[in-house]
Amino acid sequence: MKLIITSSNQPSRELPLASSASIGRSADNTIAVDDPGVARYHAMIEKRPNGFWINDLGSTNGTLLNGTKLTSEQQLKNGDTISLGAGTAIRVATLNGQSAQAAATATTAGPEPIAGASAGSTATSGESGVPMAHVAVAGFTVFVLIAIVGVALLVLKNRGKDDLAKNQSGGGYTPTPTTNRATPTPESGKPTSTPEPVKTVTLSAGTATGVEALVSKLAGQLSGKGNYVFDPEMITAIAAQTPNYRVDVTAQAREYRLEIDRAFSNAKALKPLLGHILAMSQSRYGQSSGSGVGVWQVPPAIAQEYAQPGETLASLNIPKRSAEVAAAHLQETMALFEPQDFMYALACFGQPRSVAGTLNQKLQTIDPNDRRDFWKQVKTGVVPRDGAEKVIRFFAAGIVGEYPASFGLSTATAFSDL
């Protein structure tokens, strides 16, 4: 599928669509539009197995689909026109006659962003004067290179899976992690008993490298920043926790999808992916809940700070309100830190603002380059161990939930593709 975008303030452009995409005035949207009538986070196009769907994210001016204001999510089809703001229109078209459903279900190696803008059509080889024989030779060469790379990646992936299966066991980052923590039984969904802890965690070099690559990719995906330093001890701790999250929560996550898209996007400068990963890391999407509020397990004392007049703690547990509470708390916490310091904000999730403020004050005395090494600040005592555990669980849940095929969950849907 592709989108043809026209706006009174920008040149027309085409964007091939491969995955879910946000639309809004803020520059961090997948489709950023310069239109004063468009909200910062205005609408969301979501990729699902049966096609692409659009929903409005509570914008003031609303979103029109073929001239009708959206009041609920709608499936997109070839020829549809999305109108928003003072003069922005997005026309839906398919690539090479491909159906919208086929475009959405096409196999990909992982989460793919919308490709860059293209002004006009690309010239064919005949129009550009390049001999077709040269094109054929070049094409064959590219095919061979892709095949070689593909075989190499397949071998590395399979070897990584074997290493994971052989060497990983669950638990914390301490020397005595547990393995295979409570998992739901098919009959009741209740957790089984926790096995006895093992005494050591050993990762092969190949497995550690694979986990580090996924962690680095996820960190960049969430922050838009790079060059984070991940200590081998931190990678080992994350890898050791991944068995606790090797469960397919696609069904549970889809139940919360719309609430997360709204709460973690609308005027909060948060990514929905954060909401999904936190729900997984805090409670495995409700499969191991405690006394906290919602699947995010926000402590009651913190959650009540976001309650409306007369609102009870029980009412905060409904999906809509629990998502709003978790997003508001996370947004306020992250606002205290520099954008690249998001791991430190996650370490303070569920804590009073004063705790986050104190940690940020400590960080301001540390060189920004050193702050990119989160585990160094754990070792030196800047970050408390309970905060470090939250970040470890977050990344373990995140790499399993966002890259499920890498952990043997072949039928699970990546959080970004829900």
C-alpha cells in the first residue's frame, strides 16, 4: 500500500506503507504534516493481519474518511481519501495492483518503518537510457548478494536460537536468577509454581551478541537516539529474564491496543510501544498482576494522584482509565529527564516525582557520554538496584514482545504491528 499526501503547505509526496504509522503535526510522527489544523498526534494508521485501519486519536478538529467524520476505527481500502486539518489530504492506493490485505500480510523480517518520501515516479531503466542487459546483470548480482546474506543471517539466527535454548535461564541480574518463572496453564490461565533457582547464568558469545543487538535496536526505536553503551553484565541480566516473557500475549495486547494508542500518543509525546512493553514487563499483560492499578501495576498511591473528583480506585482499573493513568505518570516522569535518558525515567516508573527529580539532579553532574552507559550508573550507586531491575525487565519484555520470532514465538505479533 502507498499513501499520496497533498497539503497546502508542503509539496505532494508518496509514501510506501509497510507498517503502522502515526499522523500529526509533531516532527516525531511517521507522517508529519505542516498544517495548523492538525493536532500534534492526530490519527493512527494501524497494520493488522486483515489490512490497514485508521482511527482518530481524539483530535480537536477530527479526521474525515471519504468526507465522513471518523467516530470509530475504519478499515482502509484502495481509493479512500483521508482529510484532516485546513488542507491536508491523504489518498490510499495499492502498489502494483496489490490488495490492501495482501499488503498488510506480506511477510517481513521485522518491524519496518514507512519508507522515505518520493517526489514523483522513479524513471524506468528504458527511460533513463541504461541498456537492459546491464540492468539484468546488475539485478542478478544483487540477487546473488541478497541470497548469500540471507543464508548467513539464517545460520546466525538458528545458531542464536540454539544458544538461547541451551544457555538461558530466567531470573534477575544477581548471581542466583530463577528459571522459567510462572507461566499460565492452558486450562485455567493460572500461573504454575516457580521452580528452584539455579546458581549461574552462562551465555555464549553468539547469544550475548544477538541479545545486545536487539536491545540496541529497541533503545534506538524508542528514543530516536543511538550510541548507547550496554555493559555485558546488563546484557546477561536481560537475556536471563527473557524466558519469563516468552509467552504470546497478542490477544491481550490487542484488547488494549486502541486505549494505548490514544493514551500514549495523544498530546503526550509518548510512543504506544512504550505502553505495550510496560504492560508486558509489569504484569505480562495481566497474567501476573499484584495490587497495582491496571496491567501497568501503577501503585495505588501514585494512581490516586491522577483520579478525577469522586473517582474510586476500582474505576481506575478499567482499561481506558488505567491506560490514561499509566501514560500520564510516565509522561510526567520522562519530562524530568533529557530525551536520551529515557532508561533513567523507566527506572523511576511507579515512584513519586521527588524520586525521579533527585535522580535527575544526580545525572546532571555526570558527563552526558557517561550517562549513555546506564549500567555504569547502577554499579556506582547513582541508580538504585530496584530501579535497575525495572529497566532489565523492561528490555527483556521489550525484545521478546517486539521481536517475538527471535525467541521462538512464531505465531505472535510484534507490538508495533498490532
